[in-house]
Amino acid sequence: MKLDENDLKLLGYLYHSNREPFTKIAKETGLSRTQVEYKFNRFVKEGIICKFMTMFNYATLGYPIYALLLIKLEKFSSLEIFTKNLEKTTNCLSWGECFGKYDLFANLIFKNEEEMSSFLAKVINSENGPVSDYLIVKPYLSEFYTLKMFYDKNKPIFSMVYPQQKERKLDEKDIALLKLLEEDNRMRIIDMAKKTGLSSELILYKIKKLEEDGVILGAKAFLSMRKLGYNYSILMLNVKNLSEEVKNKIIGFTRKEKLVNTLLLSLFNPNCIIQIFHRTDSELREEIRKIKERLKDELFDIDVLLAQEEDKVNTLPFLK
């Protein structure tokens, strides 16, 4: 599909956004409302926009621990059954294949350390998909950026890591609304009312209250980057001296670099993970060169995992 500059600008704006009307989106992107609506429907129809996800603060929902899991299977033939079992858990937000030292990655959330340990023991020792090696990364900092190569103006940086917070008590009506927002963040209020039997006024009040309480952080359009001509790679760095100065260097780099989409910082190796969208191998090599230049006075090593886009995204797996 051939995309022009306005197409990419709109996709970049929608990538990190809120439940905004077409009129506001048009004003922010410099397009007409008619253009926005036409392009929006076209993106959905052609599968470029796969889903409108709601971004949640999981700490307020009782799941304060976020982790990235990398898995190497004993036999690649067990991938399908392994991932089906993974999707059935209440902890898996998304997963995708990767190529290199590991076969797949998974984004996970947990209530506590005990639940994470139990999950790992069950998954790693599964008879349906034996694991030969794995790596669990539990970051203390995570930043998920906009598509800066398309649109980079006043958009939020989402995080998956928040300090321990008091869990927000949810009633049945809250849960019903959250499930609908997980299904489609841009679902019309009138359609929500039909599905839940609640009044439009109550739905608007509850959504606003969930936003004020920090449960709902915003929205994100889940895009098929492959259809846009992009691959992505996971760069795993072990930086020997990850001091505050070095951390600030890395954060400053990732926030500005247009092809960088995600940054994770961990206490254990790999203590820095950077996700990069790129169209060609030469773009990937150039990004690695830039990282080396930024850390030229530091001792570190770097591994590269080629990855496929995530599959079966469910931002509320514990409310199945």
C-alpha cells in the first residue's frame, strides 16, 4: 500500500492518542475532517490499524510487575502449542516471534514476585513445549515512544513500570467498561451503552473517573508495521557501569532518535534493551553505530534479536 506524507502523519498521531473526535485529530494534524475520516477508515479496512488499545496503569489494577520474557524452545515445532498455552494465562499481554538466540518474546504482568515465580516454573517446565533456555528482564524503567519518524509533537511517553500504588477497587460496571475499552478504545459511547445496559452519562462519568484515578493512561493504535514496510529489532546491551550519567545519555538518545520505539533499563544483564523499527539492514546498522558512538567511552557489549510484530495483544488478560 502506497502511503503519502499525510497518511504517515495521521498514523503517527493515532499511534499514541486518546479517544479524540475526528475534528480534533484534523486540527492537530493539519488535515481536514473529511481527510481524517476517509484515511482512518481506509487504514482499518486494509489492516494497517489492527486494534485501538487502551493503555493502563497496571499497578492500579493490582499488577505492579512488568517483565519481558525471551524463550528458546527445545524444538521449534512446539511453538504453536506453546504460544496457545501462553495466551491462556492471565499474565500475557502479547507475544511475538524473534530470530537469533531466542525463538519468541512475551510481555507479561504479575501481581507479585510469587506469581511471577510460579508462572515461570509452570511455563519453563511445560511438557507441551519444552524450553531449553530463557531470559526474564524485569525493568525498573520502561519508556514506549511515539512513532517519531512519522509524528513527534506533544505526544505522551507511555510506561509499563510504576511504583507500588494502592489498587483501585472496581465494581462490575467498571469491569464491563474496561473490557469494552480493551476490545476497542474508540468504541462509541452509544455502542457501549447498548452492550452494557448503562446510560451514556454514567459511562462518560466512569471513563473520566478511571482517567482521573490514573487507571486509564491513554490509547494506542496497534499498527501492522510490516505492512508499512518496517521490521523491528531488539538490541540487548550489557553496560558495565550504568551510572546515572550513562543512563541519562541513553535516555536522551532514545527519546530523540526517530527509529527507537522502546527503552527498558534493568538492574541485571542485559541492563539496557532498545527496540528499533527499521526498513533495511543498513538502517539497523546505522542505529547500532549511533549507540556505539553515544557510549564510546563505556565498556559494553550488544546482542541483536530480529523480531516479528506482536501477536494476539490483550491489554487486560486477567479479565478474560
